[in-house]
Amino acid sequence: MNIKTPMPILFSKEDINSRFKDEYQYRNWIYSRLKRGQIRKIRNNLYALVDISTGHIYANKFQIASKVTSTSFVSYHSAFEYYGLANQVFCDCSVGTVSKFREFIFDDTEFSCIFFSDTFDVVNKQMEKVKVTSLEKTVIDCIDNINLGGGIDEILNILSFIHYLNEDKLIAALRHYDKIILYQKTGYMLEHFNERLKLPDEFFEFCKSKLTNQVKYFLNEEYSNCAYNKKWQLIAPVNLLSRIYEGL
């Protein structure tokens, strides 16, 4: 084996193939390291280095998610976990990807395949070996799909922790999806937290400019008291924040 650089903590055959003179040497090395417990197989063609002192792999679930496919990245609620904003830690990891994969479980964590048409606003944290949606895109994604965001209570709690969101990035994400209901939901939800976020009036005017005369429904089944919100043309909770701190 030709050792030129330290072994990566996560690797596929393609990552280390140049270290071996042939396929036979590569397979022997994999087999012997697996047998000694020096590496672990995560899934087909993805292995992790083991810290012999602890018996655990060096990589975390965010690094694994970023390595599942060539286009994979951490998304939805898992991205909030990565940013340290999640109120709850789930036993799964939402893996966004352009190229689909078969979902798998490793170390009691289920890695779920979430298909995206592209890698728009995915940030490559090279030092941490993590690819993750930007905070702004994560917010828009989770407003768009509240279930994948962990549910309405979780998203509201997370939004209450965020101090800053970049207006331009929010608008870029909204334009990327260009869905009327998403403009409505985003304006309606973020307005409740704008004392902290301090988004300019122009952001909410932008969201309102995309509305039509269509009235949409926003989570009626989650709240007992809903009414027509004229500003956002939504049948929505009268007191959205009652779920997290009784609206106070």
C-alpha cells in the first residue's frame, strides 16, 4: 500500500484506490482492517475509520450524510441540528441529494433520502467535511415542508432562537421555488419573529407582491382557533405562537 497522505475519516474505493497497486491489494486491505476493527462499513462502498481508543468512528452523522452520494448534503431538521438550533435531536438524518440512494441505518441513525432537483445554496464546510443547506434555505425548506422540519412546534421553537437571517438569501430561496403558498407561509410565520430578526419591511412587501386572490389553508388541523388572515390570504391560527409559549 502506498501511503502518501493520512487516511480520510470517511472514504469510498474511489477516494483511496490510488494507494493500492491493484484490486486484489485493495480488497485484502479492506478485509483485514474490517476484521481488526480499524474501519467499519457504513454502506456499500462507504467506510469509516475507527478510533481504537473508544471503538467509535471518527465521523459524525453530518459528515456521513455529506458523503453518501457525490451530491448529498444535510437538509431540513438535520440542518437545524447541525447549526445547533434544534430543540429536539432525532434518530434520523435527512440527506438531501440529487442522485437517489437506498436508505440505510447505521449506529441507530436512519439516513433518509430526500430528493432535490439541484444543490442550490448548499454550503460546503470544507474544514468540517460537511455539506449543508444554508440557514436561510433551511428555514424556507422547513416552512415549505413542516413535517420534515420536525413539526410546527419544533419549527416555531427554532425560529424563536434565530437572531439573524439574510434577507437576500431568503428571497433567493423563495424565488428558487416560486410557490405562492410558500410566499404566504413565509411572510406569515417570519412576521411573528421579526422583533428579533429585524427583517426590513421590503422583505414582507416582496412576499405580499407574489400573492394572488387564492385563499390557502395553514395547518388548520393543528389549531382549534383559526380565522381568515387578510394580509396573507390564509386561513391560519389566530395565535400562532400559542403552541410554544401561549402567545406571550
